[in-house]
Amino acid sequence: MVNFDALPKDKPNNQTEISEGQYCATIFDAKMMVGKTSQREYLNVSFKLDDGGFVNENYFDSDKPFLLYKLGRLLNACGVTINGEGSLKDIAKVVKGKKVIIDVAVNDKGYGSLDYSGDKEGIYPVDTKAPAKTKEEVVADPEITDAIEQDPYEDF
């Protein structure tokens, strides 16, 4: 039975709650799609996160350096080597079922995508560790350290 009084007034986020971070994932689908406005074909890869949720990423047939980099990262993470020339359809066939590690960014609508910002590289093979996030080391002022060590109210 539907409670019509409880219908949402605003459009809810259609995605599973995903937060930014790094996840183990499996490529559960990879298929060719056609852009609504451009009518250009592209490869849509769907990742199922081991922790629950899904992330999609699109790959394009392009000579732009960043788009080629993304495609190379996908192939490297999946352990796939393709020599010579080929098409995105060829990639769709060989990446399904592959386990990878992905960096996820979430946009303002709650949709996740691979994160290539800063020192993140978006996608990694599972047999390697992604780059460790560097933490800023905080060094206390020596005067403060001495004052703490000599504090008579240390049980405070």
C-alpha cells in the first residue's frame, strides 16, 4: 500500500549513499552507449563497490591526453594489454568482472565518479596499493612540550 501523504516533495538522490574515498570494486558492466546530444559512441563502465553502491565512468575514443590517460589507467588496473589499434568495444569485452581499487569523488547531486584530482590516479590494480595519502606532520613548539611535561596539574 502506498502512503500518498509521504510522497517526497523534492527529487531524492537516486544513488546509494556513497562518500568520497577509496573502494575495492568489481567491474560488473561495460557497454557501448551513444551520447544524447553528440550522437558519439562512448564506453560506459559500471563499478560495483564491495562496500555497497555503484559508480559509473565514461571513456571516449579521443586523442586528448587526459582521456587517453584515463583509458590507460583502466587497462592497467585490469591487467589488460592491448597492442596495435582497436576500439572501445574491444575493451568492453575484456574488463567485465575485473576487480580494481578506485578513488571516488562525489558531485553535488550525490553521484560518484573516479577521482583524478591531486595525487589520486582514479583506478588501481588490486595487487598494488594506491598512493598513501600524505599527512602533514605536526611538530609541537619545544616550549609548549616543556610546559606540558612540567605541568603540576597533569591529572586535570
